[in-house]
Amino acid sequence: MSELNLYYLENCPFCIKVLDYLENKNFDIELTEINEVDMAREFLKKNGGKIQVPCLFIDGDPLYESDDIIEWFKDNLENK
């Protein structure tokens, strides 16, 4: 399985959409709330090119946009 880490903001509606999806599917992945983790914003900027959430890192590669992230989970983890 891929190494997965979702960077998010607690009150962001797009992040909540992804988090709700993950909870409904019982997917257990690493979560990083960027206001609670030192250097999380800097990590996003350095490794993703921008400070935008939600951002799912898949084996170190960033994937942005809530719909794209959910689609990735559907394509790669659902029913597997």
C-alpha cells in the first residue's frame, strides 16, 4: 500500500468533505492539521509547491483538490 498523508485545515469545507469520505469508508491514513503541526506549511510549500489544502501526499507526491483526492481513493483503495 502507498504511504499516504492528508494535510488539512479543521474548518475548511473542502477538507471536511475529504475527511468525511475517509471516515465513512473507514480509511485510516496519517492526518496533518497544518495549524497544529510545526513546519507543516513549510513542508507543503517545499514539497507541493504551494500552501493549499486539502493535499494528499501519495508516496511523497502531492495531490490537490478534494474531488481529485476522493477519486484517487475510489480508484485505488475502495473494494480492494
